[in-house]
Amino acid sequence: MGDDSPLGEKIALLLKAMNLSRGRAAAQLAVDKSLVRRWVSGAVTPSEHNLAKLTALARQGWPDFSLARWDVPTADFAKALGLPAADGELERAPAAASDGVVFPVTAAESRGRVAADGAGYAGMFRTYSCFAANAPILA
């Protein structure tokens, strides 16, 4: 690695940006999920072969992602993936390679909408009349 940034931190950022759990990433990479956990924690460094597999996985969301990207400082790595900037907000959600959709809502806007609309949501059991206390039970 060309900088002092931990590789495990970058792997964790990639998984976050791709919305992948360690287990799901392990399945896509054909490795054990405990190995992905050790990569993220920094206990083990991925082999060149596995780093190439991680790079190929990253290309699903960022077609220009290359092995050289692992050598940039962590802040630049996160920014390239569209993860939190210095102010802690998302600049954009990463687009899937196949659909090209970019979400125009920032994290702050999303939290504001949830806070405003969330109180009005009665929940599934109150929304659907079949779950209401006085609804007849169908046999």
C-alpha cells in the first residue's frame, strides 16, 4: 500500500458503499465470511488474488475502479465511493452499474423526511383492517 491508511478500513468502506454484509461479500468472493471479517479488522491482509477479486466486486458499482484505488488515502477512497464527506453527509448514493440511477436526496434530507412523516405512520397492524382488534377472523 502506498499510504498509511489501513486496508481493512477501505474494505469496510467498500462494503458499506455497496450495501453488502460481510457474509454476502464473502459469498460473492467465494471466501469464508470469517476471512472477510479478518480483512476488515486488519488482522489479515488480502492476498493479491483476493484483492483482485475485491477490485472486480467494486467494479460492479464503479466501472473505473482499479487496483491502484486501494493505494489512495482513506478520505479520498471514501469520497470516490460517494461516502460521507467531511461534514458527515452523503454526497450521493452510488449508482448500480446496470441502472445508472443516482439518488438526488442527501442523508440530511432523508432524515428530515422520515422525522416529519414517521410520526404519521400507524404501523402495519393498524394500517390493515384485518389486524384490527374488532376485525372478524376468517376461518
